[in-house]
Amino acid sequence: MVEAGTHADSLLQVAEDSLPAFERPGVGALTRENRQNLFKMLPGLLISAGFIWWTYIRIGPNGKRGFDAETFHQLHVVAPVWLLGVVVFSVLGYGTRCYRSYAMLKSTGAKFSVCSRVFMTSLAANNVLPLRIGDVMRIFSYASDVNATPSTVLSTVILEKLLDVFSLAVLFVGTLQFGGGVSGHMKTVAETGMIISTVGLLVMVFGAQAIEPLLEKIFAGTQNKLLKKLEHWLLLAIDCMRQIGIVGSLMLVVYSFIAWAFECFMYVAMAKSIGLQSDPVGPWQATAEANLSFLIPSSPGGIGPFELACKDAMTRHGASPAAAALYAPLVHLWLLAAITAVGGGMFFAHRVHQARRKPLLEEIEELPGTLP
């Protein structure tokens, strides 16, 4: 594996500083340092608040707010059988993503059950803790659980994000070809982005060994810490794909598309359960657009950007704006509750099994101060 550069930024230190210090064991006073730590959490919360205001409180061109009380009172389950579909497709989707994680770490001898626990625990932590702390814990705290080094786990996390963005970008561009309200300029930008993503992924799959020295040459002259970190992360992802091999890497792409297809069916089932009317493509585009919105910095769980993106996609495909505005938080609430419950349950069950008594925040404080 590629070793970390001496100038790698301390992601963990930023994450630690973002946690409210008065919640840590033995700290009871709201000191100046504690107030500074709280202040670091404000940007994400303000971004989420801005998106919520724009989606639900702002008065739109039609003279109405995004939240419509009458539509809310009329909201009810019209087809309960589709709720079973919501559960089944959620299990299949996240089960496939767990298997993808296992496929990346199979060479270390890790078990599927352990990879699933680590993956779901990290997602649950990301939902309730700031600055993707779940990913940090996955890299450091649980690397030994999957018989791997932190560098190995970091490479799989980076590769996982690249695969998800690629899959969602392809899905988003594909669904843009249907429905209204999409400008030609927007289609061109989206298609260009997808082509770049496709070429990049193909190069990583088939030319990982050849591209590594090229990247090192490109970044050799820079002293910028951000670019150095980008180089390091790209090299880790490339090294991971090289070790998995071409066939294994292509299967990871297949697993990614299968996982997101199941999630699309979950969005369809949720819409059917409440009788939300749209064209057949609406829930598929909502899946892509809502999940790509997690790239926007915001509060834990992506609250705000998710709702606006989901509403925007469903409205573009014929859904009532007022109904789409309620559909979005329903989907989001289900995902947050289900993932947090399952991941949190796995986390606590493992702690009980291992007889761990140390508080979670103490474990976070003891994480290493630099990336591998």
C-alpha cells in the first residue's frame, strides 16, 4: 500500500475539535475552548437551515410556501403493501453494499458479517455525528476487525465513494433524458461530467498500474497540502483496484449499480405507498439527485440538501410540488431511522459481546491524529 505523506492533513483532529467538549467525560464547564468547538459545527447547521428555509418556508413564484398544511393533513398510506417493498428493497440495497465492502476486503480474510457490521456502524455514526466521524472510526477503530491496516481500509472507503458517485452520476444523466424542466445546458454539463467519470473509472480499472507513476509525476511539483492529500487518496484507491484485479474491480461496478437499483425501487415503493403521482422515471431521478446532494457540506445526515434535491426531481417528473415536498422527508426519515437503528444495534451488540465499557466519545478522542 502507498504510505502517507508527511504533510497529510489531520482529518481526525478536525473531527475531534468539532465535537462538543462539554459532552466529553470529565468536562462540565462551557469554556472558551468549548464555545469554539461548538462554533465549528455551525456552518453545516446553517447550510441545512438555509436549504430547509428555501424548500419549505420561502414563498415561491406561485405565492405559496413549500410546506402546505392542507396537503400534509391529507397525507396517508393508500397502499400498505408497498411499505413491505420499502423494507425489502432497503434490505436488498444495503445488503448489496455490505457485500461490496466484503468483496473489497475479502483478501484480508475478513468475514461478511464483520464487514457488514463495520459498514453499517459507520453509516449510523455519520448520521448522528459531524464531519463523517463514522468513516474515521471505520478507518482507525475497526481496521483490526477486518484484519486490515488503516491504509487498506482507507483505500476501500475512497474507492467506495468513487463507485457511488459514478453510479449515481450515470443514473442522473440517464434520467435527465426524460421529463421536463431540464435545460439543454444542464444536460450538457451533466453528460460531460458523466463522460469524465466514466473515462476516469475505466482508466483506474484497466490502467491502474500505468496511471500511478503518471499521477506521481503530475503532483510532484506541488507543495499544496490539499493537492498532496488528493494525490495520496487517489493513489490509495488505485492501489486497492490493482490488488483486487480487473475482474474484481468490474464486479464492484456491477455491485454498485445493483445496490442503487434496489434503492430506486425503494423510492418507487415509498411513492406508491402514499399515492404520489409522477411519471415512472421520477423516483429514479430522485434517488440519484438526493444522494448526490450528500456531496454538499451540511449537518449530519444531509438534512436540507436531500429534501430540496428529492423534491426538485419529483416535481420535474410530474409530482405536485406540495406532495413532493412531503415525500422527500418521508424517504429521508425512513433512511435515517432504519440505518441508524440497524447500524446502532450492530454497534451496541458488538460492544456488549466484547464487554467494552469505555464511552464512545473517549474512543473517538483516542483515535490517531493523522490519516494513514
